[in-house]
Amino acid sequence: MVSTTVGIPTLLRNSLKKTLEALMNQSEDDFEVLITYKGNLTREIENFEKYLSIKFIEQKEGLFEEALNIILSNAKGKILITIDDDALPSKDWIRDHVIFHGNHKNVGIASGKVTGKRWINYPNYLYEKFKSTKYMEEYSEVFKDYVGYLTKTGLSVDRKEHKGNEKTLAIVGVNMSLKREVYNYVRAIPFTLRGSYNETILSLQAIKMGFETRTFNKAEVYHIQNPSLSTPTKDEESGLIVEKHTLPYAVSFIFPLEVELIKEFSTKVQGEAKIGLELALKGTEEKMKPTDFRFILRKTVNGIRNL
């Protein structure tokens, strides 16, 4: 059985070639590559089968979360590591993840070091404003020593800047690894347009299973500076902010939330945060299916763009 599966969801952007070239130069050679793709698979990409053990799976429907679930369902390794198609793993990337999981049996999901492109956790603005209130209290004692944690209102916020080597919900999919005991049982919830917090949703499921989720300062990945789902253009930013504040809807599938507390909180915020929280409440109270929730999210985001 292969030691590691490397999962890459892709729209077959040109940058994928550089990601695969970096995988050819790994110090660890016991791994397979699993690519879920949309678009036309080119001969240039198929030719990498000569140098890497690659399996291609065409994604025929859905968005990012569905792509991630294909990877979770088809991985075979003792650990699964995910990376974006615009990221360059360091030479010891796979080996560092393997060693980390071998040394930390209680960690279900981990993130290595990421340099290059950064992203914004928009609910942190609410954390700064409300951090001394009940709305930003940890969901449970489990999260007391997490830097990035779940609030009682169902948001994922960061109590301070991340330094690495710490418990956190702020796992990043561009450099994320999961033990087989975790990835066999967790799935992304297909409720967003841009894949927001897919890692958090997986992490919450792992925590519910009794595992920890952590970062560590090795297994470095360089994230190329391209517009992407997590780093939108200015025109797309308002929609992403709304999406980030709909997280309580998805959390409610994993941990029960106090709906009345979220309602109260939604009256104290404004703008995109308010819109997102109100959508989350609507989806939760009406017990919407995730794909139905995604439909109303798309309708709302399109309405904002047309203002």
C-alpha cells in the first residue's frame, strides 16, 4: 500500500505543470498523485504519467467542495496531502508531513508552512470588535487552547497571529494533510461558491472524532500570487465576505448551535457580515440541503454585484 496520496483539485491552469514538476523532485518517492479536474486534459499533463504515479478523475459536476470529496473518497495512502494547482512544494514536503504524522498520533489534520500568497479571515474583524463578549466565546472547552477556534456563534476566528506549531482551525488546503483514520470519514459540505472553510469543516469533524488539528513549521509550500477562490478580485470580494459569514450554517451539521444567540448577534453587525449571518440562520432554520443553500447564496452574491 502506498504511503502517501497527494490530492490536487484543478481547473487545469498552466501553473499545474510547475506543481507536478516540483513533485517529481521530492525526496520521498513512495507516493501517488490523485488529480480531480475540470476542463480538457492536455497531452502535456498526461505525459507526467511517465514520471509520477498519477490517477486522473474528471469532475463532471459541482464546485470545489465536490472536487475535494472526490479526492477524499479515492485516496489510498496512509496519509493524504492536498495542494493547489498554483503551489510549489519544497523538496522535503511529503517527507515532512509523513514524519510529523508519525510523531503525532493524536493529530488528525495538519498544515505545514505556507509562503507567498496570503488570504484574509474576514470574521476576524468581528472578533476584534466583540472579543470581550459572549458572541466570541469558545464553542466548548476543547477550543480554549486553539489559536484559530470555533465561537459559540459558529464562526472561525483567530485570537492572535499564527506562529506555527499550534492547535488551530486555520488549516490551509494548499498544504493540508490528513491521516487515513480521518479522511475515510470526513467530507466537505457543498454549501459555498468558493470553497470557504472547507478545511475548517473537515477539522471540526476530526475534532469531533477526538483528534487535534495543528500547524507545524516544516513541509513548506510556496503559493504563487494568482487570483483564486480564496484571494478574489476587488469586484468579487463582497461576495466572498458574505460567504465567510455563512459558516454557522455548515457548522450546525457537525455541532449544534444556539440559533437565538446568532440571531441576537446578527442584529449587532452590519454589511456583508450581517447578510451572511442572516443567510446562515435561514438555511439552518429551514433545514436546507447544502446545494439548496448554495443556490440562495449565489443569488444573494449576484444581487450584491449588480448593485
